[in-house]
Amino acid sequence: MRLADSFLPVGTYTASYGIEQYVNEGRVETAAELGDLIAGYLRRIVGPADTVALGNAHAAAATDSLEGILEADERLHAATLPAEFRTSATKGGRKLVELLGETDPALFEGGGPDNATAAYVAAVDAGETPGGYPVVLGVVTQSAGIDRRTACLVGAYGFVTELLGAAQRLGRFGHTDIQAQLTRLLTIVESVCAEYADADIESLASFAPLAETMGMAHERADRRLFMS
């Protein structure tokens, strides 16, 4: 529950993943349109890319495979085209490593004889691997004893609440509208995780051209509240 809470201070609240650009350009004006857009993110980015990476990082950590964790990290980073999306993910991942290293260091001390979790954390700290947030979350949840499917639900739910929170802070949507869309999106979160939680790493892909181009436009926007 703590890892799924927006109260977790890892900086993800500073990212809108292009949502701000949609709002600024008048492409999203109603709560229903916002919900449709986030549903698209879930089906085309969060499911086939983030969830696949998270699930495989979780599985690799469970088998003490540093190689498997690093592969998930590298593939996700390569599949994330907008620079701001990559920056947001890596900043969030590294902050999560830093935060848990200070507040719950036992998470990084267990593992098998090779302790792939600790080795991965060291690689993130040294800048030897991107440290994408979904991958770090997969490793952390496995170390905490959270099963693979639940870990994927945590990741997808956190992403949805971050985007809804960003949209609300832009001042266009009220609390009731946001909660109504969250209720609607929960079933999509569940279906996406059911589809992709156990997918092979080779299937990792992201195809959301409009979301990606809007994210790229946001990088150069004259007026913006969010980092991405």
C-alpha cells in the first residue's frame, strides 16, 4: 500500500507524461476524455512496456538473476522514446532506491548467493543502468515478498493516480470527476495486468504515437507546470 501511495516521496508527482500538453492544446476538455486518454496509456504503454518490464524484473530478482534485471531495464529504456518520459522514469527509480536505502535497507540485504538485488541497486547508484521506475519497483516488491501479479497492480495503479493527480492540479477537473474516472479505470488496470504480468521480456513494446509526440512537444512548451 505504501508503494502504491502518491504520498511516497519519489518525485513522480512532478510528471504528467504529456497529459499537460493535451490539456494545454484543448485536446482533453472533459473528464470522460481524460479517462479515455489514460485508458489508452494503460493499454499501449503501461501494459505492454512498463508492466512487462516490472514483471520480468520481479521474476529475475526472485531467481537471483542480475542479467535478467538489467535486460528488463535496458529494454524498457530503449522502448521509451520521449526524453522526458525516460527522465521521469529514471529519476523516480533512483529516488526510490535512495529512499528505501535510507528507510528500509533490509530490502537490499537478502536474496540469493549472488544477491542480484543489491548488485542492481549498486549499478543504479553508479549510473551503470538506467534504473527505470517500473524495474526498480519490480525488484523492490519481490524483495518485500509481494507476488508478481500484485506488484504489477501496484505499478499500474500508481501510474493512473499520478496522471489523474496531475490533471487535477492543472485546475481543469474536480475531485469528484477524478474519482469517477479512477473507479472506471480500475477494471482496465486489472485487465492490463492480467494480460501482461506474466509476459516474456521479448514481447516488451510501446506503441502510442500521439502520446509520444505530445510528450515530445511538452519538452519544448513555453508554459508548463510539470516536468513531463
